[in-house]
Amino acid sequence: MTENSHQDRVLIFDTTLRDGEQSPGATMTHDEKLEIAAMLDEMGVDIIEAGFPIASEGDFEAVRDIAKNSRNAVICGLARAQFPDIDRAWEAVQHAARPRIHTFIGTSPLHRDITKLTQDEMVERIEATVAHARNLCDNVQWSPMDATRTEHDYLCRVVETAIKAGATTINIPDTVGYTAPRESAKLIEMLLERVPGADQIVFATHCHNDLGMATANALAAVEAGARQIECTINGLGERAGNTALEEVVMALKVRNDIMPFQTGIDTTRIMGLSRKVATVSGFPVQFNKAIVGKNAFAHESGIHQDGVLKNAETFEIMRPADIGLNATNLVMGKHSGRAALRSKMKELGFDLGDNQLKDVFVRFKALADRKKEVYDDDLLALMRDSDLDA
Ligand code: KIV
Ligand code: ZN
């Protein structure tokens, strides 16, 4: 029994290989997808959405091969609310030890306009397609796309229909990143309260980051009763991306005191996956990105460096090792102080006495005024120069 074994478990559904790959320009090869899926499985992701099998032959083959190689994770394939899509998704995921079909339809007025279905016609379509998926697979997820812009009464009606037709997970997508945390929470509360059978299924939250609120919206939904978070590594995804896996997982770990939920993620694998996805997708991670950005554990200012050297908790709420990083990065620049310089020099093999430190520090500050960052090689050159002067 772990200390927190009484806490509710939140399932982590990773869609890097489906929604993430939908970012323009982020296409991945078959082998790259297999490698990422294996890493996600090892990391403890509960469900891997491996692709959209009807979208292309390549997508089908990737989902099928990921399903064949899967170990622990549920492998999920996406399908529109159409029989051929659902059949193709099943053909691909049936090889998994634990397969899932995920089918969806846009339910907001904007989407009903596009599909030219009346409310009643759409309900009939949902009933038929979810029942069809359930005949093939006993694990069926259903999503009302653009749920956060769907009328509440109609949303309740379609969710009830999908549950009655056999859906085991109901995902509530904020497709265009339109909602805000309080509203995200209220929507889940409303569905749990009003929809018959809602207590028998798992509610999922699927947020996009158009207003920069994807992580906050996902966490608010969990606090309101959702028990599956849909997310991607590095927040990769269409437009401004999806909820970032590393952000929600670390938020639940670091602030477990106020959000008492458990995930099954081995967080020490976060950095490895972040680097892998950045390389493969060709989408670099922004320097100041939460958790995995180059600067997330870097300190340049003297006060921060001094504090971190004395007690890391002064300016770090997580340990670098928690996400698989070796150490805090003390960046040497014009804001750095003597304590950081002494420590950096020690790392480079120089145990400086007070007088020598004083001398090198003056030279270092002069250099730092001219350069954005002072690298180890610059410091070694400074030491060579000070030896020549001696
Ligand atoms: O954002 C969205 O609505 C989606 C659905 C297909 C679940 O990605
Ligand atoms: Zn999405």
C-alpha cells in the first residue's frame, strides 16, 4: 500500500501520435511512432491514442503495429461516426491486448450545420455508431466534438444516448480552447448531475490551448469529477496545441496536497520523451516551457543561484531528477554572483581561494557584460589568462 493509495486514480490518455501529429508539419514515420508508443507504454501512460486508421494506409499500419507491440497500455484508434471508420479502427486496434475504439461527432450548432443533421438525426447517428463500435469492442470512447460550445440540454441528451448505446468513456473536448477553468469544472459537474448513467462511465477531459488555459481547464475538470486527462507530450497539437502531459502530471504530483489524485506515470521518463518528440516532430520546445523547457531548471541571477546552491527548494518546486534531468543548470551570465562562479569553477576542476576568486570574478563580469551566456570554455580561457598574468 502506498501512502496515497486511497486517492482517486486519474487515467492518462496520450494522443501525441494522433492529435499531436495533426499539427501542421509534425508528421512522424512509422518507426518513429512505434518507438514513441513503446516509450509511452514504459512510462505508464494508461491509454495511447495511436492514430486515425481510416485517414491513410500509413496511419492504419502504425496503429496496427503499435497494437501488436503494446504491453500494458490500452491502444486506441480514432473513428468518425461512420461504420467504415469504426470497422477500420477495429481492424487496426484488435491486435492489442487491450483495444479501444474512440468515435466522435461534432455536436455544437456550428458542426450540426456542417453535417446538415438535425438534432434528432444526430442522436440516431450516435446511437447506431456507438452500438456498432460496442459490438466490436467492449471498450468504447465517445466524444461530442466542440462540447464546450454545445447547448447544455443537447449535450446531456447526446451523452445519455452514447452511454445507453454502450460507451464506457465519455470524453468532453474543448476543441477550440474556448473554455475557462471554472466553466470546465461546471460542465463536468452538470453532466454528472443531470445525465442518467453518468456514474457508470469515466468522464475524460480533452483541452486545447488556444487561450493558454489547457492545463488549468483539464485540472479543473478533474477536480469536478473527470477521471481521464487527454494530453500530448510537449503539448504538441493543432494550433496552440493540447494539454501538455508533463504539466498535468507534475501539477498533480507537486500539488498533491490540494489536488489529491494519483497517476501511474513514471515522471523520471518525462525529459527523455520530451526530447524524443521534439526531435521526431521537428517542433522544438520553447526555452521557458513549463517542466521541459531548457530554462525550466536554469538559474542565472546571483540571488537565485546562491539560494539554490544553499537549498534548492528556495527557487525550485520540483527536483530535476523528478523529470529525469541530472542537475539544476546554473547559467553563468552577467546576473551571476560569486557563489555560483566558485561552484562552477569547482565543477571544472578549480578550487579557487578568495583572492583568486576575486580576480577571476572581475574578469568574468567584464566578459559577461559582452556575452549573453558565459560557457565552460570561456571560463577555462579566463583561468588560462589569469595563470599567464600570475
Ligand atoms: O479536439 C477534439 O475535439 C478532438 C476530438 C477528435 C476528440 O481531438
Ligand atoms: Zn483535439
